Amino acid sequence: MTTKQDQEATLISHLEALRRALLRSIIAIAIGIVPLFLVSPYVLDWFCKQIALQGGVTLHYFSPMEVFLLQLKISALLDCVLFSPYIAWNMWQFVLPALYDNEKRFIRSIVAMTSGLFIAGVAFCLVVCFPLIVQFGMSFASTTLQPVFGVSNLVTLALWLSLAFGCMFQFPLVTYALIRAGIVNYETVCSKRPYVVVAILVLAALLTPPDVVSQLLLGVPTYLLFEAGLLAARHYKGRALKEVHPENAPNIAPRDSTATATESEPAQTAATNAETDSPTTDDIDFAAPSSKFQVGAEKDADKWKPY
């Protein structure tokens, strides 16, 4: 009964620790959204200027509250991005007591690479891909067909694409982590490369606008990063094999013959004593059968007496 109560108390303490971690994260996000809302107009102005550099694009808004809601959306996104290290630290403190040392090192490296790849994906989208998408849309303009871009639609598209690129850039890290953890085999992943290409293109088509340009802009870098993840997994596999089966292992030096002879003397002495104590053929009297055989012979003789 005591064991059951201890288990319930342990579960309640874990849930209480999780509740405190989530509560601290929510409070931090709620506090940070106010100053970031004051910064959001400058971020929106910078974004509009970057779009205007792509060919004289002028952004418009079509409702009185559209810009306010857009600034609120930008501030919420900046809040989540800037406070994500604090949220990750809270979650890390929650799971830290249940991890071994090697698991702690592995998760630290995974978290660091996750943040770096997500930032790289967002930067690649905003600096390289999104201007190309805008230019591709502007290429259909003519004297009779002029584009009118709504600021809310364009900013929402940029935020959505940034999130999609940041998530898709985690693909090589997921591949590397699965292979290193032993969940999937390296050779199996290499043999399924065509299926991986199809899966990447399908995900790129679902996460981007319905055009080939944006799909390729997301799919091609993701596949290249997938190959980079395979190379990292191959390097880790080769290093692990060298640790298990070292090629240049030092040869074991031969033992000293004097020590070997000294250690073998007791065994030789015991063997000599055993040979001395064992009976030889000269010590056995074959002419004197044992009483057992004599009794058996007498019984056989009585059995075959004639009547």
C-alpha cells in the first residue's frame, strides 16, 4: 500500500513540476508581447520596404483593423521566437533528472542543431526564396493586368513560408537522430532514397503555394540537407565501428617464458603425482577374477547342468 502511495505522490510531483514549467513559459510570453507589439510597426515597415525593392510593389490594406491585427500577429510570432530559448530551458529542467549523461549530451547537441537549422531555414526563406516568389508573381503583370498586393496576405504568406522552411530544414536532423538512435538503419534509408524524394516533394507542395517555383525552392534545399544528414550519419557509423573494432589495435606482448614455466610447474607436478598413483598393467592380477565375476560364473554353471 505504501508503494502505491509513493508512486501516486511521485506522479503528482512530476505533474506539479510540469505545471510550474508551463506556467512560467506562459507568463514570460504574456509579459513580452507588450513591448514587442510596440516594435512590430518597425518590423512591418522594414518588410514593406524589402518587398518594394522587388520591382516597385506597393502594398495595400482593405479594412480598418487589418494593420492592427497584422501587427498583433507579428508581435506574437516575435514573442514566441525570442522566448523560445527560455521555454526550452524550462522543459529541459523538467526532463533533466530522468536522463543519463550520454542522453544529456545527445539532447543538448540536438537542441542546438534544431535552433540553428530553424533560423537558417527562416533566413533562407526571407532572403532568397520569398523575393523570388514575389518576382515570379510580378512576371505576369502587363499593361492590361496590374498586380495589387494586400499587406495582410503577403505578410501571412511570408510568415507561413518561414515556418515551413524552418520545419523542413529539420529533415536532415530527424534523419540523423533516427539513424544514431538505432530506430532505422543507414542502409535502409539509402535504399529508400526515391521514396524520400517523393515525400519531400509532396510535403513541399502541401506547405507552399500551388506553384512549381515555390515547391522547388523548398524541395531542392530540403533534399540537399537530407543528403547532408546521411553523410553525418555515415560518419557517425564509421566512427562507432572504429571504436568497437579498432583497426590499429596494439598487439599483445608475449608472456615471459620463465614466468610461464614457473606457473606451469605446479600443474606438471600434479600430473606426475597422478601418473605415479594410478595403477599400471603390471599391478593388476588378471588371473584372479573378482568375487562378482565368480558368483556370476557359478550361477551360469548351475543353470546349464544336465538333469
